[in-house]
Amino acid sequence: MITGLDGFMEYLEHTKGASRNTMVSYRRDLTQFSEYLEGQGIQDIARVTSISLNAYLLHLERQGRSAATVSRVLASIKAYFHYQFREGRVSEDPAELLKAPRVQKKPPAILSVEEIGRLLEAPSKDTAKEIRDKAMLKLLYATGIRVSELICLKVSDLNLAVGFITCRDDRRERTVPFGREAGRAVENYLKEAREQLLKGETSPWLFINCRGKQMSRQGFWKIIKQYAARVGIRTDITPHCLRHSFAAHLLAKGASLQAVQQRLGHVAPANTQMYQDYLVSGVEAGR
């Protein structure tokens, strides 16, 4: 039922500058929305009204979808109908006045400095796997990059001599420095472990799994959780936990909000402000 989806994707990419992840999410949301409309007997987008859109959002809530998920789906739908109205395919935009449910932001999961120390030293064996794991953990905490950026690093993105990595996404790239400790861990991985994991093969990726392939986000998440359990960390660790901890610890040491924003690659200052809010709330709770 959803028509003009390919054209909408081109509009997102070339006019709005949307990232690949955003485009994948929008396509998935709109495909599921289309299936719902077809089930309701609606075959023409011109027949979609604000009432049918509200009915779909209510349908998602009844399925147990979170407010954050419903808000994201609504953003996909609003962008799609704005595009269709802009192109003259619908006479009015049925999603224009719809409002997303309020999303209660959870505080970021942040480890203490002592917990971070235990986690980084958890890979203690001289196996290729644990040498790699220590390098990944130390580089992630030393830079504050996203897990998706870590696993997409290529060997050519690493400058050990100067101590920085280059992270790229669909729209921009940034250079992120790291300290000596992380540098030593990565250098040791390159000298002692990477060739063992490659097993005679070649790969452009800096960090590879035990089959010599690119490390996956899910694979690295399992690694973090295993080491956290090994050293008795009970916090519900997520792939973003070290990034959150890096930002909070940097601010606690006196770094400016703007400096941390640049290191994290945040576009909007509000995304970095939550770490400052976390520190302030912690201070107030301790009074």
C-alpha cells in the first residue's frame, strides 16, 4: 500500500542527509505500517486519515511497544507523509498534527572508576582472544567512541605513532585521540594476537573475531557482559556503557561540556548535557 518508498528513501538520503541506520529504520517502520493498513482494507494513501494513524499508534501500544518505539515509528510516518504532501501525492498531511507520546529518559548506565578499572583488567590471560578483548575494552573507554564505530575501525584508521583513530559515518569523520595505556594494548594486540585470529587470511578490519571475520556488535556485547560477570560487576551493562562512563568521568575531571561533546561526536549539545545532569543529580543525592 505504501507507494513511492524508493523515492522517499532517495529524498531522505540526498535532501535530508539521513544516515544509513535512519533509512533502514524508516523503511522497516513504513513496511510494517503498510501491512497494518492493508489489513484494515486501506489500499490508497489518500484514504489515510489522522484517525487511522492514531489507531495504528494505539495498536502498537497494545502490542506492548515502548513509548520510545512508538515515537520513532511516528517520526517515520510523519516524514513520509510530509514528503508525499510536498510531492503533491496527497491533498493534506494526515500526520501533521499528531504528537508523539512523552518518552521518559532513563539515566545512563555509568560504571564507577573502580568498576571500570576491574573491567579493563578482566582479560588477563595471554591468549589471542583475551589480548584482543583487552585492546578493544581499553580503546573503547579511552576514546568514548560508539561500539558500532569500534567494530568498523580499519587498520588504516589507526595511527599508533601519534595516538589517534579516525571514525567515519555516512556524513562526516572525526579524529579521536587515545592515551598511552590504550595504545600499548592495541600495539600488543597487533603484534601478538591479530595474526593468530586471522589464521593466514587477510582483513582490513582492525578487530576481528575468532573466525577471522569482522567483529559484530552482538559479539562484542557478549564479551563485555562476560567480563563484567567475571569481576562481579552487577550493573546491567549495555554496549553504550563504556561510552557513558567515559563521558561522565571526563566531565567529573573538569573537562568542559563542549570538549566532551566534540570527543563523543554529538551534533546536539543536549545529547551531552545528560551526563552533566547525571553528575549534578549524584552530588545532590549525596548531600
